Amino acid sequence: MRAIWTLAGFAVAFLLVGSPALATGLAPSASRISILVERGDWGSARTQDIETVLTSVADVLVPYFPQRASSRVVVASSKQGPRVLLEKSPDGAYLVLLNVQDTRWDQFAYQFSHELCHLFANSEHREMSGGAVARDHQWFEESLCEAVSLFALKQLASSWEHSPPYPHWKDYAPAFREYAERLSGETHRHLPLNKSVAGWYAENREVLGSNPYLREKNEILATQLIALLENAPGSLGAIGYLNLERSSFSKSFEAYLESWFSCCPEEIRDFARQVISLFTRGDHDGTAVAVVTVSGGHSY
């Protein structure tokens, strides 16, 4: 039922709204994701302005994921959002639902960058035979996407300060950074004193495995991941090699991370290596914790 109405609605959107390049006034680019915003309940925000904002989000992220540069994304307003659907439109576009109204460009950027990250992380590979969806280790992907949202907000702030889509939008640039800092400062996003990621995961692995959408727990790990990304932003591209091996979903979390590391090209493996290291360090009180082990001859 969901796929029927969703695909039909997006197909109509292409006919009604037309080319995203025409709608935004932006010239098409080989390195620019094509984004089409469907008419909907966006409040006071105009679809052409939303497209401009979302294209700006894509522009700060896509250089890290050149393999996705030719992707097409259709965006609709829905109370069921934010989410990206595993099924594509009949002509191969990815379908993203956002739940935001009015000219809250920081919210648009925050939600859209999260959903783009799922696209970059090959989330469509989670759709298994028979229409079932593999949820194994999805909590980790959710944490990664939250980190990428914070990363994108800060990148947008810098981008709009120097080269906003329109001159009068320059004043909005600080709002992206302020929103990222406000989210990052929330108490629940930080590990307890003297607690390591390994120790935290050892205590929470069962509940994380059973429900990938425990946002406060996802956000704890995201805080650790964003610190790694900011220290080595070039490593962001490693996310594009997550979930490549469908067989990794049913394996242990350790094997899942090792699969990711193995799929990454050597030049961007450092981020995956550092993430694995987070899960092998003991608590700061001296407690020995190692929930991810090395195997297969890899050197992390």
C-alpha cells in the first residue's frame, strides 16, 4: 500500500513541477545531484526555494561521494518523514520524505542531509528477497547519518557565509552553525564521565540491535563520530562503502564493521579504522572492554 501511493504521487510530481534545473534557476551540473521537490504542505516555503536549499546541502556532501553524483532525488512533504524509501520511483529516482514547514532552512538541511546519508550508505541494499528489510546493525547507520547531519550544517554555514545561493540569504548562514551547536550541546548526546564507546556499547548492544530508532542512543555515538569526521573530513567518503556486502547484515557487529573496512579504498580507510578503534578501547576507569576484535589479517 505504501509503495503504491508513494510511487504514484512522485510520478505525478514530475509531470506537475517539471525540471529541477528550471525550477531553481540553477544550471545542470555533472557533479550535482538532481533534486525535485513535490508540491505539498510546506507552509510558507516555496518549492523552488526548498529545492535551492536542498541542492546546497547536496553540494557540500556529494564531492565526498562522486559515485552518487548522477543520482536523482524526489522530495515530498509527509508526516511520515523524515525518511528515505527503499523502493525507487518507476524511472529510478530516490524518494525522500521530509516533515518540516515554512522557511526553517536549518531544519530542511538537518533532515535532508540525514536522509542523503542513508542513500550514500547504500541503504537500499537492506531490502532483501521477498520485500523484507534487514535491520541488523541499522542503529549504527542511523548514528552515522546523525553525525553527517551535524557535519553538513556546519559546512553549510561556511558555504553560505562566502557564497550563499542568493545574496540576501547570507544572513541565514549563522543559523546553520547555531543549530548544530545547540544539538551538539544537548546533555543526552554525551557519554557519561569515564565511559568509553566500547563500554557504552557493551551495555546497550542488545537494545540497539532490537530497535535502530532509539534516537538518544544514536545521538550519543553520533557525537563521537562527528569528532572523527571534523578531524579528518576527507574520510567522509568511507560512508559510501558501508552496506556494500549484503551478507554482512546477518553477521555480528564485529564482522559488519570489518566488512565495511574491507570494502573501503585504502586512501579513505582511516575513518573506518578510527571507528573500529572506538569500540576496542576500555573505559577510562581502567575497565577492559573489547566488543570488536580484529580478524581476517587486517591491521586497524
